[in-house]
Amino acid sequence: MKFRKYFGLRLVTWALTILIGVTFIFFIPRMFPTDPVENMIGQIQSRSGQMDPQEMAALRKSLRVQFGLEGSLWEQYLAYLWRGLLHFDFGPSLVSFPTPAGEIIATYLPYTLFLSLISTLLAWIIGNAIGLLAGFRKNKRSSKILEGIAICIYPVPYFLVALILQIVFAYLLGWFPLQSNINAMGGTAAYLRSLFRASFLPALSQLLVGTGWWIISMKSLSAATAEEDFVQYARFRGLAERRIGASYVMRNSILTQITALAMSLGGAFNGAIMTEIIFSYPGVGALIQKAILQSDYNMILGCITISIVAISTATLIADLIYPFIDPRIRYS
Amino acid sequence: MKKFWKNANGRLKAGMIITLIFLIIGFVVFYIPHTDPFFNNTYPRKLAPSWEHPLGTTSLGQDIFWLLVEAIHNSLSIGLIVATIGTVAGVLVGLVAGFSGGLTDRILMVITDTFVVIPSLPILVLMTALMRGSSTVILLALVLAMFAWAWPSRQIRSMALSIKERDFIQTAWFSGEGTMQVVVTEILPYALTWSLSNFMNATLNAIASESSLAVLGLSPGNLLSLGNMIQWARDRNAIFAGQWFWIGSPIVATVLLFIGLFLLITGYNDYLQMKRGR
């Protein structure tokens, strides 16, 4: 019964987070003095010269429909919730008209998920393993050096790590392509090889930043756990250090890190976007950048709505898995 | 001050030194009279470093050293403005939530949690993309501040919850002090020590967000910040032209600034913990 209540509460929080986030991105643009339709018309005029007023009025009307700007604010909001949030229909992409923005996003999203999920999980595993060792034997020299390296990498923003890796490995050493290019032609093997080459540096830069954080946080957690009485007691019982490390220190500090993993997904996604842009990796990040350059508002709105849904859902999943891992949870 | 320095740990010391150097560059060196580096063709192009131009000049004939100094000044200013707004708002929301409890607390916390979890960058991108062309530094700072208040308010709230029950607060209540007075004289000092590390964190985040937006071409075009400096150098192919001082100096400066601020934050937190332990 308690279990059901815990699940129910998490589901409500999940729905509320998405609803508040989406409401926010619906109303904020409408509070700005800039009007995307007038911007578009300005751009069209500067490209194709003056138009006659009648054509212009028709264009303005059809653009307002495309942007979902028809009707009262309340109607627009309900329409957006219904179409955008429940059906992922954000209207046509204004650049690749008339392909729906949702369809284009659906082809790019798997690349982002593939890249960021793999690097986030790998970073979590590697970082916690190193952090555990470093915290458990915190007076060893190697522990201090590892932590020092982590401190020098973690605070640097994702895009800068990506840029530095790009300069060193792609430009100076020439080991990897400067821009990610995924070869869809020429069979599965060629596709996979090009996917690997294209993903390596973006994944590495996300991995470095992520691992840095997990090393730092796990080190301080496990160092604190190692001082606790029950660990001292295990030592007095004469248990092997390995066993103490694995079943006493790790078991107790890893739980905090699972919650932290759920909390970190938003930041990891921000990082994925920036990394993709630096390497022109064909994911949602690159799509957002292209949409900004071309003022494709339906596309921007779509990408952002989907990111909010994706991240809240990932956080929800991590929250729901948690009780299966921690036997002490009280479902509160 | 002497005692503080003696008790400070290695990280805190290193962080303070690095941050102080940046503050001196950004707010002292900046005011040494110099030619505005923003304009093109004030000097010959692509000069190598010399006494006159310590970091050389760009392919547009700008002095890289003064570009860097102004970029550091502007990035720090944005970071500090955003952190100030975010911290003040966060402390207020956190205190109100923690002390009022009940429904107010619930509602405020749902909103706060949403802002903690939500991916900030896509929303920043949406807003700055809409403001493009008309965006100014102040607007940018306000937009960034929207994501700077949630984390502090969460922490301040849990602090308020734990402090509410302590003896000295009870004593203050019973001695007939009003709510306002208790909050200002008894709780605010506590909240401020806590907020200092949040403040530095918010500064770091704001500078990072601004530079991320700059890489997307969404930072105001007339704002000479570290992010924009990197982006302009990339746009002008500084990498391919091998102009390492142009692209390299803002990168190195940004990395150092972030490491310095991070050391300062973690060092300060450790210092506070140690102080409480004694």
C-alpha cells in the first residue's frame, strides 16, 4: 500500500514538473515584445523584396496559424497542450515546410539519447569506482592525484572541454574528423564505423566532465562513510579491506549517488546539446542550433518540449528504480 | 583575517588566490586607460606577442590582451549581477517556504523543484532566440537569474526548517520579538553564511551559461564576454589560421576562472563544515 502511494506521488510530481515547465515555455515567449510572425515577415521581405498588402495579410494570417497564435491566449494554451504535449505535434517546420517538426525531431532524438545515455552511465560507473577507491584510501598519493585531475576537469563547461578536445585530437593530431559525419550509405558496417568515429570525441568530452563530478562527490561520500562506527567495527572483526570496501562503504554511499544520478540528468542533457553543437553531431542539439539560425520557432519549441518530457521521464525512472535498490526506503 | 588564513584549507587558499587575480584583472587592470579593443583595425593585423601587445593582435587588428581584460570584466560582472539577483530571490523564497509551512510551502517547493530539475539551457535558448537582435546585457542577466534562485531557495528552506526548532530561536520568540525581527536578526546571519557558497556557485553557473549561449550566437552581439570572445575567434577561423593566442587566451582564462571558483566553493564548504565540527 505504501509502495503504491510512493509510486503515485512520484507520478504526480512528474506530471506537475512537465506541466509547469511546458506552461512556462508557452507563456514566456508570449510576454516578450518581439513577435515571431513579424520577424518572419521581415525576413521574407528582405529576401524576396516588397509584397503587395493583400498577399502580406494572407501570409500573416497563415503564419499565425502555423505558429499556433490564433485565438485567445487560453485557446492557444489548450491547443498547445493537446497537440504538442499529448501528440508531439508542433506544427510544420517552417524551414523544411511542410514536414512536421515532430517528425524531424524523431529522427534526430535517438542519436542524442544514444550518445548521452551511454556517456552518462559510463561516467557514473567509472567515476564512482575511482571515487570509491580514492575516498576509501584517501591518504594514498594516487587518490590525491586522481582527485586533483577531477577538480581540474569538472568545473569546466561542457562546450569548452569539447572545444579543447576538438582542437587537440581533431585539428592538431588529426585522429578524428573535425565535424561528425555519419555515413548512412554503404551498409551496416560502414554505418557503424562512421557512427563510432563521429561519436567518439563527443562521448569522450561528456564522459570526462561527468566522471570528474562523480569522482569528487563519491570521494567525499565514501571518505565520510569509511569513518563511521560500523566500518571501524568491521575492521576490528578482521574483515578483509576489499570486503569492507565493497559491502560496507560502497553499499552505503552508492545509494546517495543513485539519487544524484537522477538529479544530474538535466545538466547532462545541457551538456549533450553543447557538445553536439561543437562537433556538429546530428542530434537534438545541432537541430536546435540550426533552428535558431533559421528562426524556425516551431522546431525550437518542439525540441524544448521534448527535452523537458524526456528529462523528467528519465528522472522519474531513476526515482522509481530506487526503492528496489535501497531496502531501507520508507516510501516517503 | 590572519586567523582565517591559518585555518583555511589548501583548496580555499588556492581558490582565493586565483579568484583574486581574476578580480584584479577584471576590476582594477580594466580601469587602466587603454584603446577600446572592440573596434577593428586599430593596430596592424596578426602581430605576434610583443611588449606593446602582450598577446598579439587579432586578424581584425584588435589588441588581444585588452580584449581579454574586457571579456573577463564583462563575464565577471554578468556572473555577479545574476548571482546577486538569484541569491536574494532564493533566500527570500526559501525563508518564506521554510517558515510559513503548510500549503504555501508545498506550492513554493513544487515550483522550486521544477526549476531544479528542468533543463535550463533549452529554455534559455528559447528566450534568447526570441530576444535576438533586441537583447541587451541587462535582459540577459535577468533571464539567467531565472535559473539561479531555485537551488539556493531549496537549501535555505531546509536550513530554515532545522533552525526553526533550535533553542535560540525559541528564546527569541518567547522574549516577544516579532517574526520579522527574528528572521532579520537571528536567521539571516545564518542564511548568509550558507548563501555565500550558493552565491559563488551561481556566479560560476551564470558565466558558464552565458558562454554556452555565446557559442550558439545568442549572447548580445555587443557584449565582449569570454564566451563571445571564444566564439568570435572560432567564427574568424583563428584555429585554422593557427592564431593560438587569439583562441587560446580566452579558453585558458575561462578554464582557470572556473577551476578557481570551484576550488573556492568546495574549499569554503569544507571550511564551514570544519568550523561547525569544532
